[in-house]
Amino acid sequence: MEEAQTHDPRACRARHLVRRSLLVAGQVAIGAFVSSAAESAWASDPVSPTNIFAPDSTPAHSIYRLSIFELEILGAIFVVVFSLLLYAVIRFRERKHEEASEPPQIYGSNQMELAWTVLPVLIVVVLFLSTAQVIHRVQDAREPEGTIEVTAVAHQFWWEYRYPQFGVVAANELHVPVSDPARPTPTYLHLLSADVDHSFWVPRLAGKTDLIPNHPNDMWIDPHETGLFLGQCAQYCGTQHAKMLLRVYVESREDFDRWVHTQQQQAAASPSAAGSALFVAKACFVCHTIRGTTSVGQAGPDLTHLMSRDTLGSGAVPNTPENLLKWVRNPDTFKPGTRMPASDVTDQELSQIVDYLMTLR
Amino acid sequence: MYEWLGTGDHKKIGLMYIVYALLFLVVMGVEAVLMRIQLTHANATFLSPELFNRLFTLHGTTGVFFVAMPILFGFGNYLVPLMIGARDMAYPRLNAFGFWMTAFGGLLLYASFFAGDSVAQAGIAPDVGWFAYAPLTATAFSPGHSTDYWNLSLLLAGVGSISGGANFVATILSMRCPGMTLGRMPLLAWMNLVMGGLVLVTISPLTAAQLMLMGDRYLGAHFFDTQAGGSVVMWMHFFWIFGHPEVYVLIIPCFAFISEIIPVFSRKAIFGYPAMVAATTSIGFVSLGVWAHHMFTVGMPSYGNAFFVLTTMVVAVPTGIKIFNWLATIWGGRIRFRTPMLFALGFLFQFLIGGLTGIMLATAPFDWQLGNSYFVVAHFHYVIVGGILFSIFAAFYYWFPKMTGRMLNETLGKWHFWILLIGFHLTFDSLHIPGLLGMPRRVYTYEAGRGWESWNMIASIGVIFQGVAVLIFVYNMIQSYVKGTPAGNDPWDAWTLEWATTSPPPEYNFATVPTVHSRRPLWDIKHPDDPDSKYE
Amino acid sequence: MSATGLNMTASTWQLPSRGKVGMICLIIAESAIFTIFVAAYVFYIGKSLNGPTPREVLRVPIVGTICLLSSSLTMHWAIARLRQGQMAAFRICWFLTLLLGAIFIGGTTLEWRHLIYQDGFTIQTNLFGTTYYSLVGLHASHVIVGLIGLTIVMILTLLGKVKREHSERCEVFSLYWHFVDAVWVVVFTTVYIVGR
């Protein structure tokens, strides 16, 4: 048999040494990646507010524990198999003197086949049973007394939140009370969609669950700490899927009750008559509700307490007067492809409308 | 030229499939580069959301249907008749038909680029994602024809694939040379047999679902119309009943390449041939029962989720068995680190990791976090690029001499391998992390301050390396085709029938149809004192 | 490559016929497509929000069914006669198969005309309409393809071009026809028995 190239033994050995050290370096580098990620995970917030390894709610905790357990098993499998591969690749490379002959031909071994079938099957059994347990614990959990019920309706590209227990309709910012593990007050979300598929994903609070038209779903969270938890839509839903952000405000019970009370109020009678008239004249009322007025549109977010929100466009930009102006003039400025059309207004009309909106606290 | 247009010769058709796929591989690469540029920084404005959404849709659709399937059909078509001692595939004209259907499908898909206002904004190319979930594909949410381009081009390509699959099955069952019982045919033949059979039951559900979608969009049907009480989850079920076995359709021929290359470059017979056959066949069957692991977040009841966790983990067992058998083949061998073997070893390493991240995703609760995030993107690119593409490169370096009569340059090959390895790992190791930190997929941009930016930047840098590697490969192919070292019949000292004829083979493949007595006919000839037939 | 020390001749090396294997592959792929349509049909039973129910508009196509299923029998006889070289009997049986298949399609046509024009029931009406027309229509289109094949062979037979040695090929075709009949059994059961 003709070899197309001849071997230079020293170059060959050098190449293999390089290869070996590169592989080891690679392994070390990968190890460094993984451990630094895990380490930063331990220090939750500093790395990322959406870190799945920084759970703060029972569903997220259950997932976290299962995933660490599994990572340990899979990590061990990787180390074993990779070491065998590395060893084989180094130990069994062809030496110069071996080129002319063939090694002993071994066709198989039934015992080995059995061994490396049975062992993986056992691992599968262990993993499956632990997984099934967590599935059941999260999906089949029963609602305790004192549960807050929220119906979340996903739209292209914003979130509607209804609190049937309180008669509150909000948008884009979900407020829930903190839950004491001793006496839990979780929030149960009933998930619906007004148009296409979406997915509710706030990693630190729970795994994601989809919102699918004609297919209601349920999920629950019981955050153990107050704070702002971030997430975003996790099922491609169209042009502005990327900016359909989630903000969950976990508050003390008092703060939550206060928020509910505010949201329950109708819009105060407005000193800005020009603005509220324009709100109707320019057809804003077709899509938006402002409770206490004649605007009862359902296609867009409820604006009764617009100024109680930190952001506009479901997290697209902070809720400042300047941004509000730009948004109302043309939402495509911040979120191109969003459903809200640009307004056909003069500058004066625009500032009057915005002045009116800014009274909606 | 007309010879190529009208040919039914499996070798020419194989080469056409391969060249077609390579062209689309470059297109895919360009799409990927554009997307990675956009994603390097938070809140970037390099690409508009509309354009980005079209790009990822095209990238995925092209990758599966117009790169991976054709290239694997190409190699299969070229090699299967040679390796089973036949003169051609069972149905040469059907073969040509299948190729041209696939080819037209790809052209139709990309015609959408030009069928709109602006070529730079990608015309009306589809933007619904490669799995085109309902009701995003309904006329209400997808007005105009972009979705129809997706639907029709894949219907065409699907017919081409089914034809190809049937051809593989018929060829392998009905055209083997005397003495080549099913237990003696090369693993490549076995794996293409399983792949062909799988194609028949995998592509057809997609065809059915696409006919339903066409009904909805054109005839006013209500298959996925929630207003009429229809179910969009049903689309998901039908799509993934296709979509999951499809990835096995893609990987099984790659297993075939590895199963041919590792033995030759370890100088040992494949370890556990019967186990490899059994494992591959069971993967084929079990893969039909795992599809809803793509739907863990959809709200199936807990026992439904648990069932699919079980089947998905079960399919990992025969997959692992194969990895162990390859490892055992290398063990005790005499490894020659030529370029095909380097790529094969890269495959082993990366497929192992991809398989392990797959098990993470199979664990439904873990998937509730990881699903639809960049972790999934990293996982499937690990298997598709790190697994499938690496094994395809291995196959190129191994069989290019047979197809062209010339060796690919070994030095360039090694540069290609190492640079690709570095680039691949820079990009796809990094992309796991944003997934773990909450970054969903299919986003044209993302917020700063979530810890995603640096990993995205590293991933984008890796793309540069991968691009360079592919350029080196293309240069190698062209240069070697023109003035590579002549290969002769059997440059690798291998053992299967394709190496018994000239490089390239004559149109009729073999002067006389061979008769075989073992799994490695050429080993028997080279080692008359110790033939395989004694041990099988 | 020679057959050293091996007592093997070309005639002892038997492989399945590629015609049969190819046709079976086609049948497998088509079965998968039909399975998906049947699954959709079954899933949507009783889920229509409005419009007519199966009981209200469907009349069981007994005659058509008997014809189609009998055509499998006549097809089987046709092949047997062809194998024996009994061309006249073959021609009659083949023609009967064609005729019975055509009656089936005629029956479906009449049924649909009644549904669409008399009952105002179309694919757009509701989920039942969607699944009914697509499933039955998919099957009918396969019957029509079969009829086209049957016609071509009928013409060739009348021109005297079909001989005994073509029995293998005709048998492969007959597999397709039997498949179409078997699918009708499933579709009939789903639509007219289970679904009503």
C-alpha cells in the first residue's frame, strides 16, 4: 500500500505532543468556563438577574436541585469517557516500527456490550425517577389557601395581567406578594394567549410555560425574597419577540396590598381636558382602556395607571416623559414592528396627550 | 453538461447533491455571520428585526433541508452501490428525480428573497422560524406569501427526500452482490438502510402537516385555526413527529462515516458489529417515540411529560453503546492521525458532549429552564456542527481520493481541522452560558446587564475561525482536484469494496460483480492467512 | 474478485425483488401521511364549534365501499390469470377492477356534490368539514392515481402489449391498489363508524 506522504518521526512526535497539550489545555479551558459560570451562579445577582442557577422560588429551587444532581452524574460520565478517549488516543498511536503490520483484530465482546448497556440503563432509571418526582412536584402541586390568582394573557408583544380576586387589570409589570416558606402565599398564573404562541420565562422564579391560544396553561411561583425579577418571552412570536420583556415585582404584603388598592381606583378626573379629548379624537380609545372614562379598548394595554409603571413597551424603554412622547408619536422608534401604529398628531396635540397620560398614576 | 442534467448514474447524482449542499453551506455561513454580527453587542442595530427573523428562519431551514440532507444523500448515493458491489442504485431515474426535486425546493425557497420590495431586507423570505409554529403561519399573522415559500419549497424537497429514502432501502435490500448477506454488508450500508427507512416515516408527517397548512392558508380549512376550535398544539405534535426523527436521519449516516473511518485508521475491525447494527436499528425505532421532548413547556400533563423523558433517555442508551464500540475499536489499535481520523476523533469528543447536554434537555424540569434558550441552540449546533459537519469533513478527506483520483492535501487538512476545532469551541462552548443565564433564542437583540454580552462576543470571534477553516477547505478541494497527488485505488489501505475499483470508478463500478465471503473483502485478500471469514 | 472455494452461483443468490421493495417503501410513506390525517380527524371528533355534525349530513357509502373492496378481489384474480397467461380472463378482471374503482369515485363525487350544494357543507364550514374533506379527498386522489394506472395498463392490454412476463410488474402495481383499498377500510371506519 502506498502512503501518500512519508512520516518524519520527530515531527510526528512533536505533532502529537502539541495535539495532546492542546487537548489538555482545551479541557482545562472548558473546565475554567464551566466553573467560573457555576461560581458566579452561586453569587446570584452580580452575574445575571436571569441566572437559572440563582433560584428564588420553589419551582426554580426544585429544578435547580435536580439539575445539579444531574450535572454531577453527567460530569462524571464525561470525565470517565473522555479520559478513556484521551488515553486511547495517546497510548495506541501507531509507532514507526508498527507501520508494516496490523494489530490483533478483535471483533467484539458480549460481556462488554452487556456491561455498557446495563450501566447506562441503570443511570437512566435513576435519572428518570428523580425527574418524574420533580415533574409531579411542580406540575401537580395543589393551591394552598391565600394563593394570589392572576390570569396572564400574552399579546404580540405585551403582557396583560388580570387579578380576578381584586378586580385589577394591569399590563407588563406583574406585582406579587413575597411568600413565606412557613406559610406560603404563592401566585398561580393562569396562562392564555390573545394571538400566537408565547412563553413566560422568569428564570429565577420558575421554568418557562407557554401561552398558547385555545390551550390554557397554569404555573405557579412563590418568591422567597422581595425584589425585581426579570425575564422575557421565550417562544418566537413575531417581529418584536425580543422586546417582550417580563418584570415581576415581588413585594412585601403591605406594599402589594397598597399596589392593589391603587390599581383598583379608576382614573382621577383629569385637569387635562384637551388631552383626554384628543385621546378619543385620535382613536387611542379603540385599543386602550382608561377606567372611569369611556375608553374601553381591549387590544392594547390598560392605561388607567400607566405612570405607575417603570417601563414602556413591555420593558423596551424606561417610562420617562421624553420616552413617552416618542413612543406615542411613533412606537417603531423603540420597538419597530410593534402593533401600535404611529399617531397622526401635531407637536402640540402630542404634548397635550402626553400631559394627560402623565396624570394616570 | 447535458450528461449531468440527464444522468441517472449514482456517482454523478451523488456529486451533484454534494456540490449543491456545499454552495448552500456557504449561504448558510453568510447568514450565520450576519446574525452573529448583530448579536455581538446588546441592543445592536446592524440588522432590523424583520431581516434578522428572516435570516434565522432561512438559516435553519437551509441547514436541515438544503445542506445536511443533500450532502448525506450525496455521499450515500455515491458510496452505497460501490460498497455493496452493485452497479447503480435500484432506481436511477427516481434518484435523479429526487435530486432535482430537492434542488428546485432550495431554489424556490431562495426565490423568496427576490420576490418582494428589497433584496437587502431579504424580500419576502419566510420569517416564521424553521419550525413554523401555528398560528404564526396562519394568514392572519403571516399575510403575504413568505410562509408559502417555506411550505412549498419543503413540500418539493420532501418528495425528493422520500424518493431518495425509498431508493436507499430498495438498493440495499435488493442489489447486494453475491455473498453479501445483511450480516456482511458494511456498517455504512446498514446505516443508510435505517436512515432510508426512517425517512419514509419521518418526512411524510411533515408533508401531511404542510398539506394541512396549505389547506388552512388557501382553502379556508381550520386545522390550526383556534377561532374555529382548532389546535395549534397539533401542529407542534405533527411537526416534531417529523422533526425529531429527522435529526436521526441526519446523524445516522454520519455514524456510518465514523464507523468506516475509525477502523481503517486504527487498523482494526469495528468492535461489536452486531451490537452496532442492533443499536442503530433500535435508535431508528425509539427515535419515533421521543418527539414531545420539544414540547415540555407546552402544558402536557405530568404523566405525558414523564413518558417523553423516559423515551428520550432510553434512546441515549444505544447511542452510548455506539460511542463505546468506537472507543473499543480504537483501543488496542495503531492509530494513524491522518485528517479523516482527526475529524473522526473530534466527532467523538463533541458528540459525547452534545449527547450529554441532550440528556440535560431530556430532563423535563431542567428543560423548563433550558428549553427555547441559547442552551438549546448550543446543544444542537454541537451535534450538527461538532458532530455532523465534522464527520462530513472526515468523509470528504477519506473519500475525495476515491471520487476524484487525487488526495486532498494533508497539511491544509490539518490546518482546516485545528482552526475549525478552535473556532467551533469558541463559538459553541460559549453559547451554552447565555442560555444558562436566561437568554432565549430567536431574539434579534437583547438587553445589556444580563451577563450575556461577553459570551456572545466570544461566540462571534469563533465564527471568524470557522470561516477561515472552511475557506482553507474549499481551497484545498480546488487545488487538490487540479493538482493533488494521484491516489490510486486504495490510498488508505482499507477493506471495503469501493477501494477495489479505480479512483474514480468507471461508470459501471466493477468490471465483474464481486462475490464476498466476509465483512472486509479486501482484508481477506490482503491477509489470506487470517481472513475475517474465519471469525464471523 | 473471484469466488475462491465458494459454491455459489448467480441463481442461488436470492434477494427481494426491487419492484416490491420500492412499492412497499412508497406504501409505508403514504401510510404515514394517512396516519397523520386520521389522527387529526380523530382528534377533532366532536370539537367543531358550530355547523353540521357527521350524523346530520353523512350517508354511509355502502355501494361504493362494496365496489372498492371487491375491486381488490378482481385485481387479485387478474394477476393470477396473467401469471397463467390467460390473457382474455386477465383483460376482463382488469377491466372489472377499473370499473369498480370508477364506480367508487363516482359515488364519492355524487356524495360531495350533495354535501356541498344541498347541505352547504364545505371544507371551510367547521373542523368536521376540514378533516372530512381532507381525509376522504386524500384517499380519493390516491384512488384516482390508481385509476389512471389501471387505464394505462388497460389500453396497453387492448393494444396487445401486455404479456405474461409483465405479471411481476402488474403485481407490484396491484400492491398499490390493495393499499388504497386497505386505507379505505381505515378511513371508512374512522369517518362513518367511529366518527358518527
